[in-house]
Amino acid sequence: MKFKTILFLLFASTSFAQKVDFATPEKSFQRTFMKVIGQNENGFFVLKSTSAFGNKQDQLRLRDNKVDITFINNNLATIWTYSLNVYSSEHEIQDISFLNDSLYLYYAIINKEANKNELFAQKFNLKKGVPDTPPVLLDEIQFDKKRNRGTFYIRQSKNKKMLATMYKQSESENDKLSISVKVLDTTLQTIWSTKYKTEYYDGVLFLNDFKLCNDSNVYILTSLDLDKKMLRDKKYTLNIAKPNHSKLIPIIISLEKFFINDIKMEFDYINNQIVMAGFYSELNSFSSAGIVYANINLNNLNAKPRIYTESFKAKFLNEFNSERTINRGTELINYYIDKILVRTDGGVILVAESNYVTESTNYNSYYQLYTTSYTYHYDNIILFSINPTGRIHWESIVRKNQVSEDDAGFYSSYIINLDVDKVNVIYNKFIRKATDILSCSINNKGETTEKVLLKENENTLIMPAGGKQISADQLVIPCIQKNKTNFIRITF
């Protein structure tokens, strides 16, 4: 497969080039949605689907959908493709990922005879592109059409030595939610497993984040919506699931005067802590008046978390005069936390994006039916560098205005390449067939430099949600080029 190379100068003050490799577009399987799911020293693995799948979707349905796994080598040549449609339409793909240098497909299926929802893992032969072993049963839950939620959450530990599954389900006797957790080793043998009962119902208790620590403890970030009409305090709790503990260990993450409206967590193994960062509001649970930062020492989980807040500065808020704000411009709306990037000194970089969906319903008199169209809005990205003391070191804005219809927003948003001393953000300027592809670099002082990576005459539209950083200085991103599916590899 042939490819061409384009060079760009990133910084006028630095002799630094950016290289973009284009693969030759494939002739088959056109106009598909693609996602890079992993890589090894020989190339990378791609999931292809005729239906859009985004970051929010937990399952990939095979019904009325063509789904393939493809391996592409370092020369951007397709080596093999395996169709997942050999599985039945009853299979719900939960995840596809690497464990112990092996590619596994995880899928759930209803066992009607045993009345159970079962989670299986199947290993793939990386050279031949076919299943290598029979499916292995990882987990199973009693199935009930009314109470079944249908999604197994799957996470790996940072050291890639363990796998955790989690499932929430309403109990038959009282409809209150239970959370089942299982931790397995790389041979898919159970290390420990526990089912935890809660005092809350579905629609009240929400799972916000779920991570497996290298010590086999599982951390579950939850929130409560006790009063939907008021939309005020979400009541965030960090729940710790440990082996040989029959109950979750709750750590309340709250503020006395303010409302935490969005928060994410990440492990900081350098400083042996778990860090959480997000936004708080003085008014409600959907606007943002400032940042909240918390950390907990992994060796002392009984200690209260250290929680810090800092309000947005007036100078920073003035940058959003043209956007929708509330409370006389002192609080931002529609901004949601995407990522926490851990700093070596115990601080973090918080990355958030403005996004929302609008819908319109029209009546077709000829067919005598109503049709609903969804419009996806993905706007500015904001980054906050937060010191270990919770103080904002700097803030930075990457300005964009992306609007699309009925595409699940798969061409919108952005992808990040994390370097030693800077963050590179790649995104489409507009959501259309011919658009500039932009690259914005943010250095360790919060200074931004934006350049055109690809001009619109290249007729390229990238799929940021499907891309992946495959090495310290390389990104691979699926794209559509001249109405054909393709890939670009960016070397920084």
C-alpha cells in the first residue's frame, strides 16, 4: 500500500517538523466508521462498523450492521480482515482490547436456558486474524428483561496484569441496585469476586467512572440524582471495592457551599495517589464556576480526601462573552470533563470540551410519519494545569465550532497526542467532506500555537474518536479521503 508524506513547521522558533503519512484508500467497505483499538510492534488493529459508534456507546450491535477487525502493518498495508458477523445478532460486543500482548474480543449473550446474561472472552491469532481459542466464560448475571441493563463494564490495570468486570442490576426482591465486581488475571482466572448491594434505585445511582488499580482494588466513582427537578447536588462518592471486603468503602467527595457538577479520576502511580478533578457551581449541577481538585493517598484510604477549589478568573471568563453563560457571565455551561492528564509533581492537566445535542421533529405528510433529526455541537476545548495545591497554574482555550447532523458526532471533537512538555490537539475545522485539519500545540506554560495540518483541498475528514496515540510521537487516525475510508499517521 503506497503512501505520501507531507511536512509542516510547527513552531517558528523551533526547528520541529510534523510528518503525515497517507495510506492508499481501500476499494472495499466504503463510508464506514473506524476505531483504532490497539497496536503492537508490527502495526495496529482497527475496528470497522457500518454504524456509528462513539465514546459514549458501551455496546456494538451486530444486528443490521457489518463489523470487521483489521490488522494494518507499519507500512499502512492491510494484512488481514476478520468479519465479526460470523457471530449471531444476539451477541453484544462489549469491548475489544489487548491483555498480556493478546487481542481479546469480549461479548455478552443471553443464555435463555440458564436464564443468565453471560460475558465471554475470545482470543485472536494476531498473525492469521482468526479466533485462537474457544470462548472463555468470564462472568454471568441472572437475566431479567425488566432489570437487566445489558452492559458489562471492562477495565484493565495500568500494568496490564489484571482485568476487571463490573455489572449493575436491580435486585428482584426490592428493585434496589447491586454492583457486581470480578477481578481476573491474564490467564482469565478469577482473583476475587464480590456482589455489593446498594440502597439506591436505577435512575438515582449513576456510575461515572470505574478503574482497576495495580493492587487489584477497584475504584468506582458514583453520583446520586435525588431531586431531578432541582438539578443541584449530585453527591459524588468514590467507592472502593477490595478483596475480602463484603461492602464497598465509601469516600464522599463534596463541598460545603458549592455543587460539584462533573468530575473524573485517574491513578497517579508516581506520587502513589488517586487524583480527581472537575468543575463546581455555586448554583446548580450543570454550570461551572470553577475547578475542584482532590487527591487520596493510596496507602491511606481511611484518610479524608484533600479537596481544593478555585473560581474562574474574570479575565478568563471574558474570553467567553459570545457563548451561553449564566449568573451574569460568571458560570460556563455545556462544558464537560474529558480527560485528566497526570503531572509528575502530583498536579494534573484537566481537559474539557463544550458539547451538546439539539433535536428537531418534523412531520412528513407524504409518508404520514414523524422524523427526528439530531444536531451535534462540539465547540471549544479548555485546558487547566492544576498544581498539587489545587491552584490553577494556567488555563488555555482551543477555539473551534463543529456542527453536524445524525452522525453521532463521530467526526467532531478532537484527539490528543501527549508529549513530554506539550499537548498536541488535532481536530477538523468544520464537519464536511473538504475541511482544514488543524493542529494546536499547548506547551508547559499554557501557550498555544495553531497550524493547518492538512488543507481542505486534500478532501480529508478525520474521525478523532477513532484515533489512538500508538507511540510517544505518533498518532494514527481513521479518516475519509475523497469519499473513501483511509488512515493518516502523524509523527510529531
